[in-house]
Amino acid sequence: MTQIERRTFLRGLGAAIALAPGVSLLSAGTARARASADLRLTRIDRSLLVTAEEARAWHAVKDSMGGPTIAGSPSWRNFLELCERELRACGVVDVFRNPWRYSRWSTTEWPDDSAWSLRIGDNEVRVASYGCNSGDTSENGVTGQLVLYEEGMSAEALRGKIAVVVKRPPTGPVPRADAPANASPSAQGGNVRTGDYEFLSDPDTFSDPQVPRTEGGRLSPFGQMGLGDDREVLERAGALGALIVLGLSYDALAGLYTFPVPPLHQLPTLYLDRGAGVAVVEAARGGESATLRLLGRTEESETYQLFAYLPGRHYGTERDEQILLITHTDGPSISQDNGALGILGMVQYLSHLAQSERPRTLLVFLDCRHYMPGMERAFASQDYAAQNPEVYQKVFAAMGIEHLGQMQVAEGQDEPYHLTSTPELSTVWVTRNQRLVDWAIRAVQENRLRRVQVQCPGRPGIHGGEQGPWYGLGNIANRLGKPGISTMGSMTGYWSIRARLDALDAGHFVDQVATMTQLCGELMLAELARIVPADEGAPARG
């Protein structure tokens, strides 16, 4: 009998025995070992978990190249090589890359502003950052009259001009660090979506625990960064460039990377803080001219999606079921794209269990399209999973992991913009099922996760209000119609490349990894019938 024939015979014999009535394959010792493994799935053994020192070392490698990890860039390649190397060391198998090439735009990165500047007459105006993918000028820049942009302006009023686009009023008081969490959007400095919740840890740290999400809006440029539809209006009109004014401090905006990420275009764009914005707005009202300079370059770069599997006990058979762990690998700061390191921490923990002790397989999917020009939609045809739906055929449940280890930023009338020692608000979302809600609350409590809300979108929260939408890639569970759990930190100071290694709370990162690993363990053991999503608006009890 050849080795292959012997393996086939033994596999068939094992299946026959497993199906034989009254026959148990588990000895008493095996049963005890499996019970012990199950306990480590649903109660985290900290001795098997990544340490804060190890987590910080991973991030130090990620941070070592200095620039943002934009797909295909040197920093991104360095980061992905770390992820793949460490995943392989954990025993993942069938690792494969889905590569393609694209045109990647870049310029100098803060604090090196040598490639972008603004001059009005003899005065140099301090620029906070550049608009990504916005083309370039000559070395001498482009010179034109400043004009305050208003919706509905004629093309003639914009042609050959530099448009000043005021996203937030550049005057007025600085938003207070202690402003009430339920203040109006204008008082907070931006539009922020609020939401009820199932559970909130550290409620005493919120002015109004019912709507904690509002606090992320005070110092966040989210929703105000891009030009949106105005970009095409300005381009068609023949504007020379654009200056986006935000009512935030220079420190809050320096090194900002545009999000949502626009496609490649030719409208050189710069960001100005509220101080610079006052002067530029006045210059535009006075009909003055300015010289805008942005030196960008475009080069062909290769990027790829990475897939890997940590085998469960039935891997490679028809009985295999998989838990999808998904995140994106590109972003500007230390934590915008560190979900891959969070997934690595989860895989590392579960790799300490023997394959026979892992009831389900982990499918790791590291995507690269979040910060590419036009984002995921622009590269839908390159998405391997979309073009090969059998990738998800065995998926039992899905988990999204993003934005880990973040610290809150603050700024007040008498204090500069700065990092605090308080964790950023984060969220754990679950699909509509009471069992998942209970698991999430227990995991948060047992792993002592600070300043996190558990939300179950689609049903009333504990105050009777809506619990808001899913954010991030974790929403793939809803698209697949599968049970899902995801986590993501809020984004106040993490849209900028200034948020480097010193902006990471490695201990908080570990607590988040522990929480999500415990929830992954629950999914490893769960019966599908008991965790399927409930009907819209109705919690599933059980």
C-alpha cells in the first residue's frame, strides 16, 4: 500500500468510525484536553497572549519606514512582509497573494513640506497638509486670483482661479476639551453621528453616557476632509487649484491624509488650519492673488491582497467551517491600518491550541484597497474574493478588526492639541442576536477593556434609541448574511501621519486583542442556529 493509499484508507476508516452508532472517538483524556482547550477559547489565558512589549515591537517595525502605509509604498511592503512572516510563524497555511499594479501618487510627507507651499504676495502661508491624489504643479507653482467658493458658482467665476473652500468657519473659539458630549454639531466642530448602545464601559468618563459617540467629533476632521462633488465642479470649470480651510488648529491638521480617498485628478489641493484660514479668506475677499505649489509624482506600484488559513480540526474536508478575520492594510497613521496586527495577535493566541482543539478554521483576509485612489469601489474588479465567491463558501461567521490601541486627543482654550492618557472611544458591533450581545459584554468586562461601547445596530439600545450603523470592514458579515462581530476605534487624531509610535497604547491594544480573541473563541464553539441574526428590529433571545 502506497503512502497516499494508506492516508486515504485511514481517512475513510476514521470517517466510518465517526459515523458508527454508539462509537466515541474521544478517550477520557482526550475529552478532558478538549474541555481545557474550549475553556481557553472562551476565557483568555494571558500567558498565551501577545504582550504589550511584543505588540509595541510589531508596531515599531511598522513605523520604521516613516511614511504612511499606502498600498504598494515602501512602508506598506515592509508592513505586509512583517504580517506574512509572523502569520507563517504561527502555522498558517495556503498563504497566497492576489497582486495587481496601479498608479500610486505621492509627495513629501510632514514635517517635510518642501514639495507643497502657498504664498500670498511676499508672505508665506503655513500649510497643514496636501490633498492626496490631487495632481501637481510646476516647480514655480500656479498663480491665480483667490476666490471664495460657493455652491452654484458659474464656471467663469472659477476659471483660472484658486478656490478657497471653507469647510468649517475659521473664526470663533476653540472647541473646549470638556464640552458636553451632547452638544450640537456646530459646538462640537463637525457633524457627528450619535447612537445608543447595549453596554458602555467607564460611563463616568462621558458627559452624557447615552450618546458617547459625539465626543469624537470635537477634534476630528472626519466628513470634512474631501471636496466631494465640488472637486469635479472645480475641475470642469478650469480652476487652478483648491485650498480647503478647516476650523481646527494646525497641530490637529498637520500631516492630514485625505479621507474618503479621491481618485487621481488634476486639481492641486492644500489644507489650511483655522489660523491660516482667516488670512486666506480675507485675501480672497480682497481679490488678492496667490501662488499654490504642489509637487507630486505618480509611479506604477504593485500591491496585493493577502489570504491565509489557520487550520481547524476539519480543514481540507467538507466539514470545514471558517471564521473570516478581515481588515485593511493601508493608512496614514500608526493605528488606522493596524487591524492586521490585531488579527496577528488573535492568530498567535489560537495557534497555541492544537489543530484538533480548534473547532473551526480561521480565514485571514488582509485587503489593501482602503487608501487606494477611489478606494474599494474603484478596484472592485481586482478583489479576489468578489471574483471568486467560493472563497466565502465555508464562512460560518465574520469579524472585522480596525483602529486598535488609540489614545484620545484633546485641545482647550489654554492648552495645545495633545495626546492624553485616556483611551479613544472604541466600539464592538454585533449582529442582531442576544447571545452575541451577551458574549460581547462579558468579553469586554472580563478583559477589562476601557472606554468601549457594545452596539447592536438594527434594534433599540438600552435607552430606546437607535444604535447607529456599522462602520468599517466588519459589516461584511451583513453582506454575507452571516453572524458577525467587529471592533473599531474612533478617529480623532489618527487621520494624520503625525500619529506615530508614541500615539500607540500597546496595553490597550492587547486588551482589545484579548476581547476579540475571546469572541472568536465563542464563535469557534457556537451552534449556528443559536447565533443567527434576528429579524430587523427584534432581538434574538436564547
